[in-house]
Amino acid sequence: MPSKAVLITGVAGELGGRLLARLGNSPDLERVIGVDTAPPREDVLRRMGRAEFVRADIRNPLIAKIIASSEVDTVVHAATTSHPAEPGRRRAIKEVNVIGTMRLLAACQRSPRVGKLVVKSTAAVYGAGPRSQAVFTEDSELSGSASSGYAKDAVEMEGYVRGLSRRRPDIDMTVLRFVNVVGPDIDTVFSRYFAMPVVPTVLGFDARLQLLHACDALGILEHATLHDRPGVFNAASDGVITLGQAIRRAGRVELPVLRNAMPVLGRMLRGARVVDFSSDQVRLLNFGRVVDNTKLKQEFGYTPSWTTREAFDDYVQGRGLRSVVDGQRLARLVTTVDAWRAKL
């Protein structure tokens, strides 16, 4: 069904805010409403066109009144957090991911006008481990190793979506499982990780990674909103890059550490508010993860403009990253690496 009135959650975030600005200038939509507990960034507010912002918490039953009074027919749930860039409170994020999703889906179920639901999920639902598949498809079993953290939130969230599809089969539901997103002007866990001059890795492992450019991530969300594409889709670019290749392309210095030392290092980085180095990310950097995007291109109808390597190179160039290894800095970096090793 053609979307006319769209509600977007999580507009204070990176992708949610960009989608609000994009759809707010779309001539195909009559009304676009963004909701979040905080307003979008200033650049989004300047570019949001006819879109409206409503300060609301999706964990509050008030979200049902907003959907009903605004005659919303399409809901885009972009408030879910899979890998936060900045260290934050795990409990608060989990409440938004799980409790917020439950409240939002309950509101969609009660509204007879809602006919389309788009959910931003994550490829982390497949997990990452020594026995993982070489390439995951949408039919792959969700990970039993996702027993904690943000991956577990995503598995629970998708379970709630499947439950709603059984109760309201008339609603077209699109679930998008995004791989890690990078870009020159987007703040994500990977953009912070690869910007560090000394990048910690798991000793003896060189994980295969798959990335998606921020512009393609936005394009996929927009495509799902404006077109009827029910189903589950892996949102990923073509190709892969190994962790070691990415570090070298970014001009960083690799710091291999023992696997059992990575949680300690992760706590150090979180404590210093550098990056949220969660257990999910440690497993990904250890074992890697690659998904098949054939269904995205053939059934969903979107072919990413950037390959994984092109997306990463655009991130490096856009951030102005330069090699940290030169004659003047080498001695200082060696000293820094030795100090990190001593702490671990």
C-alpha cells in the first residue's frame, strides 16, 4: 500500500534523523512525524522540510495516541540500538530495544490504519563464533550464542515482530538486518574503532568483515518506507574486507592482544569514553561475520552503491585519516603499544 502518513522512531539517532530529513522533503508523503526523547541534531532540523518532531518515549503508552491521532499508516522503527558508538547505560538501551519495541508493536496492533511496519534490526542476530556459517542467509538460524548484550535484544525484538505478524497478517512487515555501517560523517562503533591510532585485535585471528555505507543504509530504509517489500532482508554491501586489511588501509597500528584480555581492554575503552567495545563486538572481531545480500538486490530491489571496500575507503578519506606511522611518530607509538601490553 502507498505510504501517506509515516511515523519514524529514534530520530535523535544517526539513521533515524537522516531518514526524517529525507522523507520530510518527499512529495510522495502527506505527513512525516519523528518521535524520540531528544530532538534531532541541528542539521536535521534545518533540513527536515515538512516533517514534524514530537518529543515522546516509545516506552510510554502515549505512543499509541500519537499513532491514532496522526492517522499513521506506516511505522519505521529506527530506535533500536545494536552497537552504540558512545558508551552508555546498558539498562536504558535495553529498555528502549525491548520494552520500547513491545509498546510500539502493541500500538501498531491496536491501530486499524497501520498497514506497514519497517524495523531496523542487525546482522548480529546470527552471532559470531568458531562454528558459524561462512555466509549467512535470511533463512539461517538465529544465534544461540546471542545470550546477552545487544544481539540478544535484536533476537527478542524480531520475535515480537513475528508475533505481531501472526496477530495482524494484514500489516506488511519488513525487517532489515544491517551489518556495521560506516561513512565519513556518521558516528558508529566502527568509525570510532578504526579512528584510534592503535587498534586492538585478537591475537591469531583476522576476521572477515562486511560493511555498509551510511548513504546505502539510508537508501534502504527509504526504499522500504516508500515501497511494499515485506520480508526479512540482509542489508549489506558486496564483498568483504579482513580486519587486518582495514587497519592497514586506515593507516592505523595494529595491537594484537590475547583473546581473554579483550574484555579488560573493552572496559578500559568504555571507561575512557572512547568507544563502546561490547562483548558482541569482541566476538565479531574474533570470528567475523558475512551475510548474503542476494535477496536484498533481487527481491527487495536495492543494490548498494558502495562495496564494502569502497565504503571503508570513503570513510577513511572523508575522516581525513592519515597514516600514524612515520619516522617522527614511530618511537612514540612503540612506547604506547608497550604500555598497553603491560596493562593487559
